[in-house]
Amino acid sequence: MIDALMKYHAMKCGHVFSLAALAVGLCIFTSTVFAAEVNVYSYRKPKLIDPMFAVFTQKTGIKVNSVYAKKGMLERLKQEGSNSPADLVFTVDIGRLTDIQNAGLTQAVQSDELERDIPAQFREPNGHWFGLTSRARIIVTSVDRVGADDLKTYEDLTDARWKGRICTRSGKHPYMVALTASMIAHYGTEKAKDWLTGLKANLARKPQGNDRAQVKAIKEGVCDVAVINHYYMAKMLKDPKQVPWAKAVRVMFPNQKDFRLLHRQGTHMNISGVSLTKHAPNRDAAIALMEFLASAKGQRMYAQKNGEYPVTPGAEWNDLQKSWGPFKQDELALADIAKNRAAAIRMADEVGYNQ
């Protein structure tokens, strides 16, 4: 991060040809007083990331300007082109990150700090996007109607014993698409389609609602099993109205054992992440922010404030994560999973998942 800041200040002063030491001193002084800025376009809500930006500003003097949009960011970047003020794009899900990259709106970042702190599976091979948090796609089950050892894998979801007992959100939602894409990457198209067909056959209702709605449905007896992102448990436990939903389910991290190599190994992980825009006007300051968020301090803040897992190995977990204990993660590179997203969306249509 320090190297990036030094490069930034050098860039700001590099085109000023001093004739006296006073002029050199003035350049250094003004670079310090008029601190760099970083402009962020974000799909992430301000309350989730602004506290970390504030710490970064306090640490470096670099101001972070953040614009939040629930949708339309890709179109906005396309329209702005080379005139865009955006330096960084923050978003969730591997799909949205690759969409921005595939649109030619990002540039590669080479950073020893980012490569050291972020495992290869959570970053684009050429540096076009980097995961900053990870989110486990877990299975939750009714504490009253499902035994603790009744279900152990994603593959188990297709067993006939669960017919009419499973709830999920839309099969074409990015979170479900990523899970299906991971099944394609692991097993190939034919077996993945069998899996998705079997899962559909066991649904208790037409796919609907968000992940919290699936947990609520278990509490209300609509279904006994659901597939959700882990951090929704943390969100529900902070909402008095939703605490009863969260307490009605048991958390299970799928695919933790060998199973004689019949099944994939490890729980499917997705990410929230960041990309440096193609025309970033404050490139080096933006990279400094990326490196800070991947550092031990930035990762610890993510875990505490957002309930998501750090991507940096050894970074501290929050208390809820610690209570669940360690688990094996799927080590398949997200870039490889992303290649199967289009096929996963088509597959959802082919099996009539949402019908």
C-alpha cells in the first residue's frame, strides 16, 4: 500500500520540473495537503463498506467517494466510457464481477500484497478482479423435523426422502446460478443437470423470495430444508423479528468428508469483490485502498461488520463464525466456475426449475 501511495505522489509531481529546491518542496507539500481521492461505484450498501473507507482515510489521508446503486452500474460505466470518474467497482457474486470484466471495463492489477493476501481461487488469474470477502452456500435444516446427520452434501438434496421438503430462491438468481455452475464444473453438464432436476423434484413450493424467506418458510413449516448464504443467519440474529426464524434452523456446511470420492469436496464459496476500472483516474490510490481492504485490519472489519468470511487465510473470524467452527471450502477457482454461468442459466430453463 505504501508503494502505491508513493507512486501516486510521484505521478502527481512527476510532470513538474523544478528549478529550485523550494519548488520541489512545494510539490511535496501540496501532494500531502491535497490528498488523493478514490471514487467508488458500489453495489454494496454504504453501511457495509463506509466504515472501512473511513478507517482507510484516517490511515492514509485519502478520501473515498462512494456512489451506491442497486442496479444499472454496468450500463453507467459503459455510457461514461473514458470520462468515467470511477476508480473501483465493488459488487457481490462472481457473475457480476465477470460481467464487468467481459464488458472490457476493467484493467489488470499486479500487486504483491494482493497476491499474498488473497488466495488464487478468489481472484481473476490476470488481476481483473479480487475477492474481498467470501460467502458459504450452506444448507439449513429444521431443528425439529430433521436430524443433525440426516443430510451431509449438496448431492443429498436430490434424495427422494426430501420430496416436497426443500425451499430455494429462483434457480436463475446469481447465487443459485453460481452453485449450479460449480456443479457443472465438478461433474460435467449431464450429471449437473440430473442434480438440478432432482433438486427441483424435491421442492416444497415454486422458488421465490430471498434467502431469509427460505428460513422463514422452515419456521412456518412450509419446508424442512433450504439453501442459503451463511451471512443471512447473522443478519437474522440481529433482527428481533427474525431471531425466531434463525433459531428454528440448524446450520450445515455441505460436503465436508471424503465420501469415497463420490462427491465434490468442500462447501461452495462465492465472493464480494472489487475491480479497478479501465479508465481509473486515481489508479495508484485505488490500488492502495484495495490492498488495505485485503490486509488483516480490513479483513477483520469485514468479518465483524458484514458477517462474511475473510478471504485472507488466518484473518480473524467473528464470534458467530467461530461458534460454527472450521470447515472445508471448495478449492475450485471461481474463475473456472464463472465460465459455466451461462450454461447454468440455460439449465435452469431446461429443467423448468422456476415453474
